Amino acid sequence: MTTYLSNRLDLYSRKPYSLLVTFTRYSEGKFKDYRRTTKEERKYFGSPWIAVFKKKEQNPTR
């Protein structure tokens, strides 16, 4: 279900100063941060689900 890129983004989203909202893993929230693919996306990627990463509203200060 996941790909190399989504795994890397998942790890990045867990870092303290990440620009991404922390990703909810499937084991924690089932399909909370996943969405169904369109027919065209499924044709190219093969999976019926796509991981959706969200950018944080404001960058945290270091």
C-alpha cells in the first residue's frame, strides 16, 4: 500500500521542525490520511489508495 516516497514523507512529518502535519499511519487511524484513487491514478500507480500529506499552516520557529 505504501511506497518509498510515502515512507520517507511519513518519517519527515514526524521530525520536530517538519513542514508537514504528522501523518496518521494506517495502523493508528486506518484510512484517515489516505484517499481513494481516481481511475486514472489507479491505472498509473496500481493501488486503490493514496497517502495524503498536508502542509502545516505556519512554519515553527527554531
